[in-house]
Amino acid sequence: MTTRREFLRFGLHSAAGVAAAEALPILSFAAGEPGSDARLVVVLLRGALDGLSAVPPYGDPAYATARRPIAIAAPGASGGALDLDGFFGLHPSLTGLHARYRAGELIVVHAAATPYRERSHFDGQNVLENGGARPAGTASGWLNRALAALPHVQAPAGTVALAVGQNVPLILRGTVPVGSWAPARMPQVEPELITRLRDLYSNDSTLAARLDEAVSIDALAGGEMGAPHETASMAKGAGGNLGLVRQMATTAGQMLAAPQGPRIAVLEMTGWDTHAGEGGAEGQLAYRLRGLDGAIDALREGLASQWARSAVLVCTEFGRTVMVNGTRGTDHGTAAAAFLVGGAVRGERVLADWPGLSARDLHEGRDLRPTTDLRSIAKGLLHEHLGLGSGALEEVFPDSASVAAASSLIRS
């Protein structure tokens, strides 16, 4: 029986699709330069991750009382946190990230935030992605500006980074061209059709080349690698996109690992706005955290041997309130948690100037007070991992002269 293959958005389902197919994005670095073979992935958690549940500070004496009834118990208890350092733990759904921590590949950053101090998702995400201090003022993203500032990027043809999703997010918009990829629910194509198309285009070198490119991309993106597809019911139950995220992350990792593939990617995950019914060790947030944990594991599997050269930054626009609201959820807050994970990361550390959770320590009497600027982490990552010069960092992150780049994030 003939094997059927689902083509992706870069793939083919008509002659027009053949003509429009694009080459796989390519990012190459000059040999011997800093970051010459580095892979970087940024994962944007849209909706405001509850950092106090994702990374519970169970050692803070005010935590359990302030978070009742959704507090994560201390390690060793039923549904308890996965211990990190005797004070902080990971949510019990994050077993994969905990394994990466124990392997020395995860840095947890807590009480972190952008310069934004209001409570609008739209504005908060703009600040997170534009790299500035205000929601407006620039139409480009900090990661695109970083690409433009890298003197050793060589991309004479094609794009230099990949947005995994239907659209290119602000963080990747700018002067440097980038590509996008997302799985598409298209009719499956029989191999016989490919053969007929090759015959049809045999006298047209342009269309024949486009067909070969599309078939190669399909193989790279799962046509021959067997990337699994999740069911529609799983996607719906995961808040709209988490059901497919593992497949997307696997494919992104495979693309990044390919010799002629991109080296930088951005993934977006929605559904983190837990205003009601958030849950504790189990429930809505726990399900989403399992999705995130699976996505990171899928990236690692897809990257394979290139994981050792990879760093993944997971961040969100702002955190959530310390106190639980009347619908057993949490409202828009300020500081949150971020993760830096990968084989290139000098991990097994928690970076936190912990402000405390007593009433007098809270921001505006309700939020975890931010003590780490996320731009510091991003600056350090770009400098140590991609080799971006210190002078260029101020162009990538305008109005950040007072924010020093974090150091010793990446293995030497």
C-alpha cells in the first residue's frame, strides 16, 4: 500500500504551491567566530505565566499562606515541587526541565521582568519583544536587530531565522529577512503525483527546482522523519495550540540541526492567562506546563547532537498576582520566572535576588517585586552565545545602558 504523506505549508498541494515554494532558511557563520555554530531558540509564553507556581519558592515562609489554595507543596509531599536548591522548586509537571537542571543544562531566573509595569497583555508583549522600555517607539524586534548586528552572519541567499507559527512575531521583525513555518492540515499527496509533477516540469528548470526544494523541505520537516501529529481534540483541550506544539518543536529542532538549516528560531505558546480555575499540582496550569515541558524535550530530541551547541530562552510578558482571586485563579501581575536551557547553558543554578512574599515586600501590595531585568539575561545570552559585541547590545536594547549583561550563562 502506498504511504501517504502530509505536506506542510512549505510543501505542495497544487501547481501554484510548487511555484510559490521557498527555499529552506539558511543561517551560516564565518568559521572560527564566536557563536559560529550556535543554535538559539526563544519561546514566548503569551498570556503571563504564573512564575510562583511554575517555580514555587516553597522555602519562603509566606508562600504557602499567600497562595492557598493553589500553593505547590514542598518536595516530598504528594504533588510536591521538584527540588532545585532547597528553597526553590519546579512545578511537578516540569519533570523534563528538572532532569535538565540535574544535568547542568538549566538556569532558572526568578523575580524577573521587562521594564513594563502596567497590566496590558498587548503592551507587555510589545515591550518583551521590542527590547525597549516602552510599548511603542520601534517597529522592529530585539532579536532581528541582533541578527543585523552580527558581523559574521553570512546569508547571501535565503533568510537567517525562522518563526515557528503562522505569523512572524514582533521579536523577529526588522531589516533582516526571516522565514516562517507551521504545519498545515492539507490533503495528503500521493508519491505518484510527485512523479507526474516532475515529468510536467522537466522542461522548466525554475519549477523543477522549486519542486525539488519543496520535497526536500517536506522530508526535513517530517515527511520522511515521521514527526507525529497530535489530535484536534488535544489541541483544543490545550488552550488552542499546545496539542500540536510538541510536533512543531520536534520539527523546529530538526530544521535547526540540519546542515543547511536555520540557526535561530522563535516559538510562541498561548494560553497562560490563568484568571480562573488555575489549579495547583493538577489542573489548567499543570496541563499547560506539561505542554511546555514536552516542547523543550521535543526540541532537544529534534536537535539531537546539536543540543550541545543550543540555548533556549523561555520568557513571558509579565507574571501574576501573589494572592488568589475569587475564581481560584490569579490576575495580571509583574515579576515572573524565566528559563534558560540547553546543552550550551552553564546550568544547575537559580538566579534570583529574592524580594520575599510578605505584604511589605510586594510590588504595589499585590505582585512579586521584580529584581532582575530580563534584558540583562538576553544581553548576556547574545554576547556569550552568539558573539554579539558589547557596543551593539545598546543598539539591540535601546535605553538599557544601566542594565548590565548577565555573565557566565554559557559554557566556555
